[in-house]
Amino acid sequence: MVRDIIVGVCEKLKQEFTDVKIYSEDTARKKGVLDSKSPLREPNFYVSCKIPRTGKIKDRHFTSTQFLGNRYLRSAGLCIECRWFEDWESVLEKLFVCLEYVSVGDSSVIRGSSMQGEYVDDVLYFFVNYDVFVYLEEEKIKMEKLIKEDVFVWH
């Protein structure tokens, strides 16, 4: 589910910012684009699952709340790091609009909530939560096959 949300956010960013590079967790760390000494000083987005906690960023923010029976509300907190943008204020405004609704999977659309932006050390951090209701089906035990020897007959 989280991977699908990240892919949906990356696709939405590609539609809105056509000339900007977009990285997810795996590719950005390997290429070194998050390194402040990197020669790749072009504007880019880095999409990951993070949330701010006490001035630091804590990895992997997910919650699951049980409702009725097997119904759960799953929440994924995403962080979009916007690096090397000259006009970060206009980027922030575009992010508020374009990440409100994101397509996930085949035809599902989810809505972002709790959006906030933070500009620290020349990096714009944009945080958004995506909540999804999930229904988990229980595995049902099927009746076993009756064998003729198992049947007890009264005379």
C-alpha cells in the first residue's frame, strides 16, 4: 500500500513539475543526490516516508487504527524534500494544490490531509498524510470432505 502511495505521489509530481527530477527512497540514496556536496545541484524532489519529531525527522511513520471488526484505517505520513529551488514559496503553493488528490493503483483516488511545509537549511520539507480504509478478510475454514467410513448410521 505505501509503495503504491509513493508511486502515485511521484506520478502527480511529474505531471505538475515536468522539468524537475523526482527521486524515491531507493534511487536517491544510491545516486547521492541528497548529499550537500553533490555536483547535481539541479532542483529535485525526494519522496519518502518521514515525519518531524522534536526537531528531527523520524523514519517510517505509519499508523493503523481498528474500527469495526476487520476494518482498519491505515495512515502513511510522507515527506517530500524539495532541494535547490530558487522560488520555494511558489513550489510550496503548488504542492498544496497538486498533492491534495493522488491516484493509487488502478482507479482509486485518495486525499491528502495534514499538509504542512517547513523551510530549513535551504531545503523545503513538505509533509502530507494519506489515509486509506482497509478491510481484512478472515480465512474461513471450509468443511472437510466426508468419507463414507466417517458416517455413522443408526439401525
